[in-house]
Amino acid sequence: MSEEYATNPDGLVVSDGTWTYKIPTVDTIPKQFNVELLNSGFHKKRVLSSKASGEPPLLLAASVHCATREAIRAARKELHCSGSGSSPSHFDLEVPAIMPVVKELCGLDNVEKYLKSLLSTK
């Protein structure tokens, strides 16, 4: 789901900032890149008559969003936080789900609140 990070022999990331990081471009793909395309629309190994070009990425993106929602729900249940007076299982998660919003929905937006929750469970 993400690109490979270039590292030096010591295992440190070579591109550790915006100045040294370069996005992948046409120059970074292999010189010889072999691709085989199907000539016909019918192929017995296709998944549910799909050409497998649009549905898998869409379903993958939806599965990540659903997994994030379930992780937030579990964290809210564990920390007994509900936010805005609703139950721990009811919340809105916008797309894209950025980390500060996920932390806030989990109840981890405030370190003091998190530490108090740890003390209250003991």
C-alpha cells in the first residue's frame, strides 16, 4: 500500500525529509517493463466477470476505512469514552481519516486524558 523506503547500509532511511525525498517518476521505473494484456473480454479465470481494474482497489480502500472504524470503536469501548454524550459505538469518521481525527475519536487527543484513563483502570 505504500512505496518502499530507500535505506543506507546501516538501515537508516536515506530520504528523511522533504528536501531529499523525491516522488516516483517515469525515470524510476525499470527500463524494460513487460506487460501482457488480454485480447478478449472473456476469460475463465476472471473474478466474478470483472476485469479486475476498478473493484479491487475500491474494496481495499473501503476495508481500510471499516477496519479503522472498528479499531476506533474498540479503543472507545476500552477507554470508556464516548465524546459529545453519545455511545462509544456512534461517531462520524470522515474520509480521508487523518491521524489527528482518529486519535481524537479514540480519546487519545489529550495525553492527560489518556493517562487519567490508565490510572482509573487500576
